[in-house]
Amino acid sequence: MPAPTRSLVGWCDSHQVALYLVAMLGGALLGLAAPRAAPSLEHAIDPVLALLLFATFLGVPLVEVGRAFGELRFLAAVLGGNFLVVPLLAFGLSRFVADDRGLTLGVLLVLLTPCIDYVIVFAGLAGGARARLLAAAPLLMLAQVLLLPAYLLLFAGGDVLAVVEPAPFVEAFLVLIVVPLAAAALVQALGRRHRSARAVERAAAGAMVPLMMLTLTVVIGSQIAAVGSEALQLARLVPLYAAFVVLAVPVGLVVGRSAGLDVPGTRAAVFSVVTRNSLVVLPLALALPESLALAPLAVVTQTMVELLAVLVLVRLVPRLVPSTPTGDQPARSA
């Protein structure tokens, strides 16, 4: 990589949080100035996110992913935190909007489903165990498909079960995890013998910050106009989603430390408990009848609050879970 390029990549890495905030602001301005572009931007979310995850997976040696499947304590921590403790938080917070069926359902849909995609990116930026999160993704996906109907039945009543279908979850897992992971594995394998493949790996590593900026711009730009049209109603949700983050962080710390995880594992557990699967459950919310039209907007509102929160957590979590004197993996490691 030429020296000017290395210098630019280094500058982007050192200023990434500020650049992400600029990207979110740019997405908001784009979405408000050109609301008709929202459908095109929405269609671009999955391809852009898949490209970001491809670059992320290239930086995770696949041998580390294989070893991570044997990390039973980590798997127990993220499953327990996400499906035993977080549902209690989701139910409690949903009671504050129990007077509005659409808002209640939107809150439950998004808070009951842990993220399986960009959590890997943000956890890695904070020095979390990316390989272990990647290995946990299939279990998290399967568990939320099986448990979401049960929790909705318990918390919202039996009539909402008709909206829960496994197809969006399976599609997201294939598009955002399986395909990018397979492509990354192929490039890593070719990189042992071909210079061109090694060049792709170097380019992907240097493109991480721009790709994350593009992802944030597309997500915010595609949804900001719709959220703005119901701003007064959705404003009720902002403190609830902020409270979820504040409560979920100590939950992640407790489950990580209770399981005896190392520093990267504990940091990853925190991000897993905090981040939600909003981009996957959004199609479920959009399929709801008109009487529940606020549900998808409630999901999108959570995305915006969460994106701001994780930018803070990228800097905060390493302070809450500091590296040991013997040295743990750096922020880009698995």
C-alpha cells in the first residue's frame, strides 16, 4: 500500500467516530432534502451492509472462527443475556407505550431480537472478539426465530403471531453472513498463492471506515423522512431506547464476567446485548396492517438511537473493560 494511502487510512482510523457522525448527518440531510430517494436507498442497505461485512470477515482469520465454535462460555453468555435478561427489559420498557398498539409492537419486535450483522463490526472497533460473535450468529438467529413468537404471545397477545415469519431472518442470514463469509474465505484461501487476492485483502482493510460511513448514510437517508413525519409520536420512544442501552450495558458486563470471559469476549458480549436486529425485523413490521403503521417507524427510530449509542460505546466499552497488563487483542483483532 503506497505511503499516502497508508497515511489516509491511518487518519480515517484515528478519526472514525467523528467521520461516522458526519456520515449520519449527511444521510439525514440527504433523506430530508430528497425524500423520493428513500426507496432506492432502502434497497441499497443490504448490498452495502454485505460489502461492509465482507471487508470485516476478511480481517478475521477463519481458523479463529473455527476455534470460536468451541467457546461454550461465550455462547452461553450471549444467549443468556439476549434471551433471558433482555426480554425482561423489553417488556418493562414496552409498558411505557402500552396505550399505543403499534408502538408497543414495534418496541417488542426490535428489542427482543439481537443483532447478527453490524454488531461484529462495532464490537471489533472496541476490541471485542469478532470471531466469537461471528460463530455465535447462527445460534442467535435460530434462537430469535424460535423465541420471538413465544415472547410476543406472552407480552402482546396471540393475534400478533401472524406477522412472525422466518423468511426475513433466513434471508438476512444468507445475504449478510453466509455470502460475505464465503467470499471472504475464498479470498483468504487464494491469498496464500495469488498476489491479487492479497491486494483485495489490503484494499478491504483500508476501506473499512469509508464502507461504514456509506452504510450509515444509506440507513439514515432511507428512513429519516418517514420518521420525521411522525416525530411527535416517535419522540416518546427515544428515552426508552436510550434507557435500554443504559440498562443493557451492565447486563452485558455482568453476563460476560459471570461467564469468566476474557477482555475481548466481555466487550463482545456487551455489544451483543446492546445491539438489536432492526434491519431484519423491519420487513416484519412493514407487513403489519395499516392500524399498526407506527410499528415500522418505531423499529427505525431504534436504529437511529442505537447507531448514535454504539459510536459512544466504541470508546466507552474499552474503558469499562480495560485490557489486562499482559495484553489482550487490539481493537481490530478477532
